[in-house]
Amino acid sequence: MKNSLSLRTLLLAGVALVAGASVASAEGITVSINGGTSMTQMTAKEGYNESVSNGIVTGLTGAYALSDMFSVELTAGYRFGYKYKGSNKEASTNTPAVGVETKGDVSSLSFIPAVRASYPVSMVKVYGLVGAGISMNSISGAKVTDFSGDIDLHKINSAVPAGTKMAGTITKGSFADATKNEFAYTLGAGVSYDVGSNFVVDLGYRFTDLGSFQPGAGKVTLNVPRANIKDKEVDAPAPDARHPLAHEIALTIGYRF
């Protein structure tokens, strides 16, 4: 609860910062749209082989120029198209066999206030920025790929001696869709070019940490003929949270009022 309040406070402060400055004077306001690619970087959790595919980043930014060099901005960003895939190297309560593969679709909605510093170089401006805010990270459609192999019965029933394995299958496995509110921050740099007196084009790089995502608890169906287990639905606890990082390149087109 305390963490949630701090995230809300940070977000509201960012909104107030940009909105308050915009009300003060209409001459320094720029509204921009952007789009680009989000390339993920994730260190696999111990005991897993896993990855998150690259996604797409889009956004809407409102900015206010404090001076020729400094400006403040607030970006609402939406990232989607990420595909999570992981398989375990050790049997666990929610995946009682080795090599069970889990897949899911990951997306995020973020609100990040930032401060930008620009410096003119010839016909363009070179800039750097830093910002922090909140990201709502979601995973949906998380499911376990059908598996056939040795099932660790001890992971299903602790009364069974450890190491007891029998051939079987895992089918119809899935985890609940879930969203996590996380602290997010970004560091970036790029170049911008004024097209006439009102339009600006920007090409930039962002390193963005959106926090983690985590599916909810789910269920799997087990079949182990030798143990007389047939179509047994077993509760699967929520997998551990995963924390990818993003390297993003985006093109921005803005209109200066």
C-alpha cells in the first residue's frame, strides 16, 4: 500500500509539473507522438531458460520549454508485442517436471515525467533526458505447453518420497492474467530538428526500466498412468516475477504551439 501511494504521488507530481507550466504560458508547449522498436534485455532467472521478444513502443508527449536549453515533459507510453517464453531446468510446484515451457503476451502502459537538456549543434539540437514514473505491466494468455516426460510426484504430493518420478503428461496448463504497478525510469539521448516554426522531428534512444511482470496462479492437468493419476487438475502457484529491461529507438513528430 505504501509503495502504491508513492507511485501515485510521483505520477501526480509529474502531471502537475507539466500541466502547471503549460497553463503559465502557451508559447512553450509542444505536443508529440512517437513510435519505434523496443528491444528487450533479460537475464534468465536461475533454474530457467527464458527470453522476451522485441516489441513496439508508442507514445504521446506533452512538453513545456523552460528555456532554450531546458524543458519538462510527460509521456504516456504503450508497449506491446512482447512474447515471453521460458522453460525450467528444475521441477517445481507449478511445473512438476523438467523442460516444461511457459508462454505469454506482455504489454505495459507507462506515465513518465522527465527533464530534457538540449544543446544546438549546427542545424540540429542534441539532447539528453532523465525521467521516472509509473508503469502498469501486464501478462496475458500465459499457458503451459503440453508436456510429455518424467513427472516429479513429490512436487505434487509431499508425502511421496523425494525424487520419485514417473512417465506422464502435463496438459491444459494456464495462469491467470495479471497486472503489476511498478516504479519505472528512463535515460535517453537523441537529436531533434525544427521543420519550419511549428514542427519538430526527433530521433532518440531510451534505456527504460519498467519494472517486473508476473502472471497469477493457475492450474495444470496431470496424467500419470502408473500412479493411477488421470486428468487430475492441480493448482499451480503464480510463477516468480520477471524483470526485463528495454533499449528503445523511436521517431517523434511534434507540433509547437
